[in-house]
Amino acid sequence: MFQTYEEAISWIHSRLRLGIKPGLKRMEWMMEKLGHPERKLKSVHIGGTNGKGSTVAYLRSILVSAGFKTGTFTSPYFEQFNERISLNGQPVKDEEILRLVNDIYPLSEELEKTELGAPTEFEVITAMAFRYFADVNPVDIALFEVGLGGRFDSTNIVHPLLSIITSIGLDHTAILGDTYEQIAFEKAGIIKSGVPALTAVSQEGALSVIKKTAKEKNAKLYRLGSEIGISDHQSSDHGERFTVSTIFREYKNLEISMLGSHQTRNAALAAAAAGILNQYYSFMIEEKDLRKGLSEAYWPGRLERLSDNPVVLMDGAHNEEGIMALADELGKRYDGKKIAVVFAALSDKKLDKMIRILDGAADRITFTQFDFPRAADAEMLAGLSISRNKTACASWEEAIRTELSNLQSADVLVITGSLYFLSAAKPFLNSLIGKRC
């Protein structure tokens, strides 16, 4: 048992050595020992390659605005571990993390002695979230973001009110498969029998897999582009305005502060989710709460604007689809401006394709690296680029400092490539921007 928060966090992170072990048996074993907290919860389950976190943020903000005590389980954390388990958007306290770890630690030790083996870091944290939301500080509803895939993800022991699949992209292909259809099959594993499902997946092959799974499980499927529509979209420097139509009702001139046309899709899913919670489960979420929730929703590192003059952006794009969306937004918003990029990424991504997209979107790129077990080497990243204006710098602090000092008022600086990189870089970048101002 642990006496301090620091000891507890150190033990959790020590589980990283166990890697990823797909399967639900260890989670089911722990849940039985805890009295099945997952069965006590009303929940929404959110999966997909990109857009999961933002969709969680929109739906959470709507629910909190409507007066519901709302828990969220997300990953990875951005600045503080406690963000992984939050209540009404606020990370749980250190002493609550300590209590939860001390609840789970004896189970972990016992489980390790069985044929199932020791639980992974993600399984431990998932168990902590179920325990907290059901027993320690019971919530009205909990939102669970899938960690990886869906079918064998540790969150998939939950029986939700609604399942959401945001998008399908080619990420984690060594585990999930290397085609859209294979990945869609894994992610469609969160669809439950008789439980409504929502998706914004657009690829024909991937969507057909999701539709087939929903039909087999008698789950009503609501699709963006069919039962859900987006129209009248207008972008500004400070957000998006658009109209969402669902089979339940229409919401005109919705406003969000997160930038990017892709964010309208995430927000539309959240608006449709609120409609389903009303229609199927009598949640009584009013339009004013939905509007307020969407307008106030915030999720760090998603085309986040840290400075206006010069423009400094951080974006957590970490796969081909994410980088493509970023490049598209940069082209639309900052056409004619010089765009500088500082890029760092994990080595297990499709880096060649990501970098080729950036080559076409940026005027200059500095490739760097950061302190993380799977971080790619700066020189290796630069070697994948065909840009005529590229630099490799092993120190990410120096890379950012140099680019910021060279930035003209009409230029745009973008920090991207990995959420883990952004987590390390944001406080440092904010301090530099503060000194510059």
C-alpha cells in the first residue's frame, strides 16, 4: 500500500513495462472482485481513430450545462495524470488518486499470481475510473473514451446507453490491422446489442463494416451524412458556426470555439448524442444547455491558438489523417502567410506519409525529438522530408525557441506531431510567448 500520491503514480507508470495485452479477462476478473462497478453506471462509450477526445469534451460540456454530474475517462493526459479521471471537467484530487490506487493495488498483486497475469497500466487506470464513478463519487453519467481499438479495449466491459465511433484512420496498424475495414471491425466491437450507435465514419468500406455490425446486433445506427447533417458552416479566427440537423430536431447557428471544420463533425456527434439521450432515456437536455455546452467546450492541443500576434498554434495530429486535417485547415485559414512547423513524433507512426503532407503545407520545418520511450530521432525524421527548408534539432526547447525568435508578425508557427510532445512543450512555449509579449 502507498502513503503518498507520488508513490502511487510511480507504481502506475511502472506498469508500462507490461505493454499492451489485448483482452477483457483481466478487467472482468477485477470488476468481479470490486462488485461490478461497471454495471452500476449509466455511460456513453466513445471510440474512433481521431476526434474521440474532442467529442467527449463537447458531450461532457453539454451534460454539465444541463446539470448532470458527469465523469470522464480519457487518455492520454495533457499536463497532469489526474486529467485521466475527471468530474464535471475537473481532474480528481491527488488524495482520491491515492485512495483508488490503494483499492486496486491488492487486486493487481492477486491477479498477477493467476494464469491471467498482471494487469497493464491502462487496465489499472480503467479499473480506477469504474471504481470512482460508481462507488467513490457516484455520477449521473460517465463518458468512457476507448484507449486502443475497441473490441478488446479494457473499457469494453461497459454496457453503455450509447456507442459513438468518430472516425476510422490507419493508426496502430500493427495491432488493429492495416486496412480501413480491419480497423473498423475492431472499433465496431464497442457496438452493443440493442444499444443505439452514432458514427461520422465516411470511408465506404469502413462504414459498411460498422453498418453490418450494427445490423447483427440490432443496434440503431445514426450516421453523419445521413440521419445527421451539417450545413451553413462559417469559420473565423476564434471558432466555427454551423447548423446541425438530426431526425430529432434542427439546431441553427451553433457556435464552438475549437478551430477546424473537423470540429464541426465532432460537435455534431455530441449534439446528436444529446438528442439520443433525450429520445431514448428521457435526459431532458434543453437546447439552451446544448448551445452553452458546445460554445464553452475546450480540449487542449486541438488546433489550439496560444498567441494571436504572431499566430502560434498547437495541434495534436499524430497520424496521417490528423496531419491531413491540419494541413487542410492551415491552407484555408492562412493562405499567403509563411508557415513554420516544429514537428516531433513517435517512431511507430507512418512517419513518411505524415511528413510528406507537412512538406506540402509548411514553408519551413524543424524536426526535433523529446524524452519518451518511443520518440523518433530528429535526424531520422528530417531524412524522411523532401522540404528544401528543413532543420533537425535534438533539443525541442532549442527548436521552439529558435523558431519563435525568427517568427515575423505575419508568420504562423505550428507545434505538432504528438500529444505527448505537446504536453511537454506547452508550458515552455507559454513562458516564451509571455516573455516575448
